[in-house]
Amino acid sequence: MPDSPPAATNWIVASNLNTFDSDAAFAVHPEIDWSETASAHIHVGDTVYLYGTAPVSALTHECRVVETGIPFDRVIDDREFWRKEGALLSRNTRSWMRLRLVHTFSPDERGLLSLARLRDNGLRSAPQGRVRVPGGTVNLIAAALRSSYLSDDLMAESADVDGAEVDKFREAIEHEQYGVSDRYATSKSRGSAQRAFAEAVKRNYGYRCAITGISTRAFLVASHIVPWAEDESIRLDPSNGICLSTLVDRAFDTGFLSISGHLRVVVDRERVARDPALEAVLVPLDGKLLEAPSAAPPRPEHLARRRAGGIRFN
């Protein structure tokens, strides 16, 4: 039998900003190449967090390794972002790995992922070269992402918007163009995209929560089924959204309830039992059939992905 691929590993790779401008490179290229070292053993499928050296001194990008062993004559031409051409040429005998951008950490997220906080959560010292990510640091990164409203529909609906961007996203939805690239996903564009998405989703559900029937608009949110952060190709897709009340949205996001392929509510009774007041609210919803929207009903494959993804928050 063929050998099974190695389990995916998380790495921190030092990014000397005086040598290579990774921020500028990823603003242009969805993928960049990074020279390999024989000692690191980084494989396809691994996650690489770039650590920007001083003066940034924080994690800057989350990347996925999509290819390794690339010879120098096949590397992506991004020499304009090399501040020292000699540093690039000195690596011409090395092989390279290709990094696909998953997420650019915002200034707020970089503040949460600063060297001081990384050291408080398991990292021994400022990264030099390549190091495996300690467990405590993995948890810190997850917490930083959770705290960012880029992944939170309710917070995104209260974010600042750009009117021209909202119009652009409305038009994209009309033409069934549902992708929003991370390369352009600033906090304001996230709010603008959510505004257009929410209008379409809530309109489809008659401005009523699909589970509780609540129709007071201040209590409604267009909740992504496959979360915003997990698939940029369906971020505007109305069939990837359900109109929910704010409490139900939070229960859906945190895994206290899920939705079956038959569009019925499934309450995690064991978890809700820890809070009798919450139990009293959610248990009566167990088994309830979602109200059907006028258009773009939830796609079974999106619901399956959500269930397979598990709980995102504790």
C-alpha cells in the first residue's frame, strides 16, 4: 500500500520585512513562493503563519502550502517585492514552496498576535527561520480570529459600509457572482458585503426568523451557513444564508443547535442542559422545520459542510 501523507502541521516562518515585502506581494498575488530549508520538513497541506519581524513583530498572514520542491527557475516572478535583490539571488540553489494566502491578519488581529502575546502563549522567543506552532499559540490564533468581526455576521451588519461597494455587491448577487476575495476584504468591504447579502437573505425570508418567526428587524441577522471565513467563493450566495433571530444565530454559530439536511433544527440537549434558562428557550425548537424562503433555499451541501465543520466557539 502507498504511504499515507504526513499529518498537517502548523508552522511559524519568520518574514524579514527588510528583505521581502510580504504585505505588498500578497496584495497582488494570491500565492507566493518561499525558499525551503532541509531541516524544516514542511509539507503540502501544512499551515504556515508568517511572522513579520520588527517593527511589526506579529503574525501577519495565514497561508496553506500547496506545492513544495519548486526549482528556482519556476518560482513566481515577484522580484519587485524583494527589497534586496541579492537576497533573492543568493537563494537560487534552493528549492521553494508555494504558499497560498488564506487570511491577512488585520491590524487589530496583529495586535492580538504580537510577539509579547505569542510568548505568553507558548512561543519561547521571536521566531527565526521556521518553528512548529506550540499548542497555546494555536489557541491564541483561534481566539484572535474569533474576536474579529470579519467572521461574525451580527457584528458585520453593524460595521461601516461604503455605498458604492454595497451597490457593487448587490449587482454581483443579481448576476449570481457570489465570490468576495480576501485580497479585498477590509473591515468596510466586509460590512458592505454583509449589507447586500443580508438584504437578499432577509427579503427571501420575508424579514422573519426562519426558526422562531420573530419579525422585529432589530433582532434579525442574515447568518452564513458556511461561515464567511471558510469559503470566499460563496460569501454572497443567498442560498448560503438563513434569516435568524440574534439568539438563534448565536446558538447556530456556537453549535448549540444545527440544521439537518431535511431542514429541521437539531438542539444539542447535553450542552444546553448546562444552562436551564437557555435550555428553556432552545429545547422547544428541537425538531422544528425551517420556514421555506421565497427564493434561494439553503443548499444541502452547505448545511452538510457546516455540520462537518463542528463547533467554532466554546
